[in-house]
Amino acid sequence: METYIRPERSLWAELCRRPSSRNPLVEERVKAIIERVRTGGDAQLQKLSEEIDGRKIEKLALGAEDFAEAEAAVSPQVKEAIAVAAANIKAFHLAQKSGAIEVETCPGVRCIQKPVPIGKVGLYIPGGTAPLFSTVLMLAIPAGLAGCREVVLCTPAGKNGKVSPEVLYAAHWCGIGKVYATGGAQAIAAMAYGTETIPKVDKIFGPGNQYVTCAKQLLSRDSVAIDMPAGPSEVMVIADADADPRFVAADLLSQAEHGRDSQVMLVCNDPDLAVKVGNELKRQAGATDRSELATEALEKSRCIVFDETGDMVEFAECYAPEHLIINTANPWAICSCITAAGSVFIGRYTPESAGDYASGTNHTLPTCGWARSYSGVNMDSFTRKMTIQEISREGLEGLAPTIISMADAEGLRAHADAVRIRLGMKD
């Protein structure tokens, strides 16, 4: 990690730049992949797998025998962990479920807002170097609670040509029967357009690398809705002299190990802490199984040192991190000033990994600064809000002068006539 001491505000935008953002080459490649899937369906999914991953898709649609094989392969410890995590995720998301609201805005005028589940949703579960079966729980549980009638899941196979048994077990545990062994931008295109095997969906959920994120954004323009821009993982830790450098380093490393294009940021007010954390990162990185990936991510990451807490907060707001850990003497005071973060973790005993797995909050969150304008996945993500209204004759008589005056002023006479005719004001 490169360290910057009291950087000028003119440098903040550059310091907040993500390593994988705005890559025209990625967009060009993704557009070509999308078009091939749109026109070629399953056959192109197979060819793309051979070209990109170097292997054929042995079986695109997975079924009962695959679920049974996964059931046998997953350890009892992992099964128990899935059950505990799922219970917490369900409890937190069930509390978010909203019902219809009804208001009589004026006599005889009844207005209703009703949540309606999205009919068909597609879940993308990253695989590759780290099959994220936890993401299955984060997406499938709220989809089920919302009442989505069809849930489709796409996930890439590993180097052995098989989908992670933990992913399959979690999917089956959540009641998902439609699982397909394909990943990357081509999987997103398949769910957006539909193929001979994979159904077309109304909305796609799930994080992924820059190719997956780009595909979601391109396809959201005209083919399918998406949850949010959710690309390579990132974390920012705000720390002060009271923070244990071991904890801070562990939090940074837990995100750096996601992949080469991940980014981690330390913002602190103590140069000595920055040095200690740097030393801890070197020590801890050597002990992780994914040290090569983590080291590459750390090379693109930064440590920013400020004198004032206010500057740390303002820089965090400028960065708008996916995950924000506040490890300071008075973390709630800082949290009260934060408005742009996907998910916030308070205090020294709240690691980001708790939110990734088992505390109950959702870990599918906006990245690349999108936390300024997007929420993370929640129950509302899987519903639409539909409005209904009913007006009695007396209610329409009361509203008539308002409607007619506004419609006439806008030059939309037929709007006004729709009221006049009903009330016998016009033949």
C-alpha cells in the first residue's frame, strides 16, 4: 500500500479512483460476448466457455443428481454454518417486509400502494477462484420472502469442470431448482435474453468482476433490470491510535484476497499506525492461501493519513466505499456523519467478514462509488410498488375543478374532457 500524508483536496478524486473503472477494452469485449449469446444461445455459451475458460460445459442445466452429489460432498460443519447464517439473514430481511398502504387523500378518493414481487429473477453467483455460496443465501432468501415465482441461478464451474458443491447445496437449501453452470458476462446475457435452456428473467442480481458488472450495466439499458453496479470488492477502514493494527490489517486483507482487482483503503490520523498496519499486512499476507491475489490488490490500494477527524470523514464520503469499517475510540460519532457507504461496521469487534456471512445484513452492495446513489440488496429490491386508486362520483366532483384547470392549462383538453363527460359537463 502506498501512503499519502495529508494529501491536498485537489488529489482526492485521483486517490479515490478504482483500479478497474472506465476500461473501454472491457466494454468492447463484453459487447461482443453479449451479441454472440443473443444470436447464438446455448451454442455460444459453450464456445465462450471453451475460449475464455479453456473447457467445455459438461452439463449446462444441473438437476437432482447434481444436488444429491453436492449434499454428500458438503461437510456437516458447513451445513450447520449455512443453517445459522440463513436464519440470521432471514430474520433481518423478514423485518424489512412491507405491506400495502392506503390513504384517503380527500373525501371519496382512495389511493393504495401495494408491493408486488418481481416475477422472474436471475441470480449470478461468482465462482472461479472463490465460489461464493454465501451470496446464494444473500439473494435467494429475500427473493423467496418477497414471493418471486421463478428464481434462476447461474454460476461458473471450477477448474474441475464442476460447480462448487457448497453453491449447489445452498441453492437447493433455498429451494432453487433451476441452476446453470455458466459464468461471466455470457451468463448475464443468457439471463437477460434467454437461451434454449436458460429462461429470460426480469431482473438480475449478484456481484462479479468488471466483465460481469459491465454486462449488467449494458444490458440494463434495454433488456433487463439489475440490482445495482456491483463489481470488484472494496473496503475502507477508518482507524485512530486506539485501533489494534492486527485487526486493521486483517480487515484490509480480508477484502484484498477477493481478487486482483479488489481495492482496500486505510484512512487514519496516526502515521505510526499506518506503519504498523503495513508491517502487519506483510506478515499476515504471507500466511494466507491467496497471498498472490491479495498482494496484487494491495499494490493498487492506499493509506491516507490526515490530522483531523473531519478530513477522514470527508474523504470517506468522497470515496463512498462498498464496506466501511470504523475502528476508532468513538465510532458512532463518525458513523453519524457518514451518508455514502454500502454497509458500515462499527467498532473493533465488527469485522466486515461478519456481514459477508452471518450477521444478517446483505453483502451484495454497490461498489465504485455507487453507494452515493444505490442501496445494497434488500427486500425492496425484489418487489415493485404498484399504485391503485378508486374514486367515487362524489370524490370526482370534488377533484374536478382541480383536474380540469390543470389539464386545460397544459393544453391537454382530452384529459379534462375525461372528467367533464363523466360528470355530465360535456356531451
